Amino acid sequence: MKALSILTGVDRSSRSFLQWLARCLMMALALITATTASTAWAYDGDDGEWQIVNARYGTAQRNIDVTNRLKELARSDRSFKVANQLFHNDPAVGDRKTLRIIAKGRNGEFRNFDYREGDWVDGNKFTGWSRGDWGHHEWNGGWDGPRPGQGGGNDREDDGDWAILQARYGTADRNIDVTGRLKELARADRRFKLANELFREDPAVGYRKTLRITARGRNGEIRNFDYREGDWVDGNNFTGWSRGNWGDGQWSGGWDGRPGNGGYQPPAQTDNRVIINRASYGTGNRQVDVTARLRNISRGGGFAIKVDNSLADRDPAVGDTKYLRIYYQIGRGQEQVAEAREGTMLRINP
């Protein structure tokens, strides 16, 4: 009202100028007020009800730990849209993936926050979001959170009753050693659904296969745990599951788990064993060495595998047709060469 009384005592041009000046002052005041409110909101925004323990991206069967990557995203923006390229990796090609944030409430309760591809992630729920001061402790709970009755970082989560000696995948007649691959799966998640593609090769095409885990109990008993395709494999039964500190001894019990000499003895040296000298996958000068991978598949015996990028865990020559070339010998025989094109099957018999 005071400003209006002043305006009545001046001429028209001066009055217009003073009206413009008053509007500018009001806009400046509104801007200052909004900035102050925004600053206060941002400060309070990091005081959410949930503290992040771990973050994973993928599907229940195939997922990766993205806790550190989530910290980078949180520091750069309060909210973002879930997209595959944000995590620099696609753990489940062809499937719609989920960002799962596992958090602990103020009362100690654990909860999963799931965001599908295309969803917006907002950090308002989480304490310390933009500061990234979360997710520092060891987490062994996997995709489904902590084991019932235990905390997420409790080391006793790996204290099962059975120590794994060996894992084989296939049928009684045609199976391969997958102990090393099972370690990778165990480190990535506490449980997973058994599917043929998890083991990157099919030892018995056309047959329903089984994952057989041979383990020793605390009383020395040897037992087989069988999981058919489609079953869920849960590591709760096994000691050292997610740490992978098992299966390092030479186990020669085979599919039936017959231990022989205490269960541990070097593999028999026969004249018809398959010896892989070297193996490569790719084309031209873009090749990767897959010798160790093929030796692990063979273990001295015959095998059949599908030739694709899973042999090298990456594509060494994007856009080009690749080839698998194996130099091998049977027993003490002459070196032979086997070659197959990407997308086909390669079989070597002793």
C-alpha cells in the first residue's frame, strides 16, 4: 500500500518505471525464497529411512553387483531412469532386467526396492544417497536378501553342513565337470534357477540334464545333491558357498560319487585321453586364447560344445563371423586340428 501511495504523487512515466522496479523486486524476492527452500529440501533429501546395503542388476538367475556404480549415479543426480547402458554390462541378454536395491531400515528390517528397465529411481528413500556413504560392508545375501534370521553381512551365512567336492552337469552317461563354473555362480548369487545356458555348453543334447553336487558332511559322509533343469539351487546347504573355497582337491568319484581312495586321487592317465595343446576363438588378428576354458570342459575326455561368445565371455570381433580352432592330440598320438564356425557345434571324441 505504501508503494501505491508513492506512485500517485508522480507523473505517468515515473509511475511506469516504479511499477517495473517493484515487479523486479518481487521476482527477486520470490527467487531467493525458492532457492532457500530448494537448498533445505536437498539437505533433508539425504535423510531417508533406508540405508543401502547392496545393489544388484539383472534377473534372479543372472545378475551382477552394481553397488559402486550406483554410488556414481547417485552422486551425479538425485534421480535417473534405469537403462541397460547405465551399468556398462548386460548380465542377462534378451531378458528385461531389474535394479534391486537391498536396504536396511532404522528398525533393522531388510527390504528390497525393485526398479525395472524404464523406471525412475529416486534417492529420497535412502539415507546418504548423494554422499555415497553406504554399501561399505561385506554382503553375502545375494539377490533375495539375507538368510532368514541372520544379518546381511554375517559370515556365518556360509556355514552349511556340507563341503562341496565336485559338481558335474549332464546325464549319467554324458556329463562334464562344472565345479569352476559353479563357483562363479555361487559368488554372484546365493541361489539361482538351473538352466542349460548357465553352463555354456550342452553335454547331452536333447536330454533333460541334472546338476549333481557331490559333497562331504561334517561326519565324513559323502552325498550327492541333484538339481534338475528348472529347479532352484540354494547354497544354504554348503559351507563356504559364496566364498568359493571348496572343490579344489582332485575328486575322482565321478557321477556316482564313489570316492575310491578317500575320494582324492589324481586322474588316471590313459592312452586315449584328449590333450588340448592350445585353442583360440575369433577371426584374423582378433583372437582370444580359450585353452584353459577348453581344458576345463574336457578334463581329458571327449566333449561337445556350441561355438559362441560365451567361450571367451566377450565378443573378440564384433560384427564378424568367428571360429573356434583347437589343436589337440589323443594320448600320445599326433596333433590334430578341429575347427568350427560360430553358431555350430564342435565335438571331439577320444
